[in-house]
Amino acid sequence: MHRYITIPLILMTLFACAGQSGIKGLQENTQSFQQSIRWASLQSASALMDPHFKSDLMKYYGEWVEKNKTVEYTILGTQMNEAKNKADVWVEFSYYEIIHETLLRKRQKQIWAYNRDAKKWMITAVE
């Protein structure tokens, strides 16, 4: 009886791990990251920043949330290179500069990579 329960549990675990490296894991992490930036939660956003690039990314997004109030974001598209475990994500932010009252929009390309040590997709750069 235990054999019949164990096999499905093992398969579910394998599929769950594989899912994190695929498009679903990428989508979940990019959504979570954008939401963190939207609410100026750099601590939450930093959990999805690749450790090798975290210093530069924290500086960039730290300045962003200091000067701007993001009111909305839209993920415009994703291009994934599964062979290299990398992805380009295009995002548009609607925001106010804190010193002005005009609604502005900014598009940016985010570079994401699957971090095998952390077992999740992490942002590595912004263009």
C-alpha cells in the first residue's frame, strides 16, 4: 500500500522542482518582483536578485523607489532561452516622480537567469 502512495509523491516533487526552472517559475518570480517594486518593498525584491548582481540592482531600484511612486506595472512580454536558462522580460511601469504630479511611463528590459544554487529565477540586469 505504501508503494502506491510513495510513487505519486516522488513524481509530484520532481514535477514541482522542474516547474521552477520552466516558464511557470519565471512568470511567478517576475510577477512577484514587479509587485515588490510596485509597493517599494526592496527587501522582498532583493530575494529575487541574483547575488552576483544584487549590489548594482539594489542601487538602481533603491534610487527608483526614492524618486518615484509606481502605481501600476504591465509585463509586456517574455522571451525565454531554455538552453541557456536565461530570459528577457519587458516591463512597463506607470509612475509619478515624487516632485511632480504628471503620470509617466517607463519601459525596461529585465534580464533573468535561473540560479541553480537558489533553485529559482532571479533578475541579473536591467536595460
